[in-house]
Amino acid sequence: MFGRKPVVKLSPEVFEKAVTAAEAAGYSDVSEFVEHVLMKELSKLDGAADEKELKERLRGLGYIS
């Protein structure tokens, strides 16, 4: 795992929306924007006490069914 750079694949439609949003918000690049958005969403899950609670929060946010 060391020395590997993480890669996230986005659909072309999502990527173009991210480019537009990143430019409008003044981010230096799409990666910076995506990282900020992801960290914001992950912070909502920080207080989960266990896996069951985490799954319930993800379900409530619409990420899993």
C-alpha cells in the first residue's frame, strides 16, 4: 500500500459538474474540491459509535439502502 497514490474514478458527467463547481468556488483544482466535499461528508459520520450506527447514518443520508 505504501507508495501508491489513491485514485477515484468519476463518471464524465460527475467530473464535469465537479470541474464547474470547483472553478466557481475558487478551488485550485478538482481534486481539492472533491477532497473538501468528501471530508465534509465524512465528518458527519465521525460520531458513529459502532458499525450498526454507521450503517444507519449512511442509510439515512441515502448512501446505502
